[in-house]
Amino acid sequence: MATTLINIALPVVNEIIDDVLTAGPSEAYREMFTSSDARDRLATFVLSRLPARYMTVADSGCSLELPRNCYSAEQHRHIRQLVHQGIQKVITRPVAPTPDAFIPSTWFG
């Protein structure tokens, strides 16, 4: 029987990012991360500081429906702390709009 290896860190990090942003202090705080670029930078910040966590589809201890259960409460606190650090980092370095010169549709007139 073949098994599939799946990285479960990303869905857990995205879920915790959603939790943190939902509980954020202001609407402007949440709106900044509606940009996919800012949100991707935040997820990248967190994921680059975590060990990858993999599972096979046949594992019984955790599942694709509840990948959050594959992490301990202490690991959840650590991820949440990284999300807060990442938010501060992204806020201090706002996403700059892409200049028209870098948009491919403008290259050929």
C-alpha cells in the first residue's frame, strides 16, 4: 500500500495566522494582511523558523482534517509567538507596490 507524505506545517501556520489576525487590535491591522503578498511574507517568516512537520496519509495520530492536533500546546504557543514577531517585521517593512516597469503586460507595448 502506497502512502503519501504531506507537509502539515503550512495549514497549521495559516490557521494560527487567521486566529491572531482575527483577534488583532484594529481593523487596519487586519486589513494590512489581506494582501496576499503581506500574508505570504508573514507565513514565510514563520515557516522559515519552524522545523517541517510531515505525516503520511495512513498515520492515525493526526489527520488532514485536524493537522493542528499534530502539534503540542507548547509548539502552538511558539508558532503564535512567531506570528506576532512576523507581523511586527512585516509592519516595519511594508509591501511596496510593483513598479509598472516590472509588470510583464507593459513590456511589449
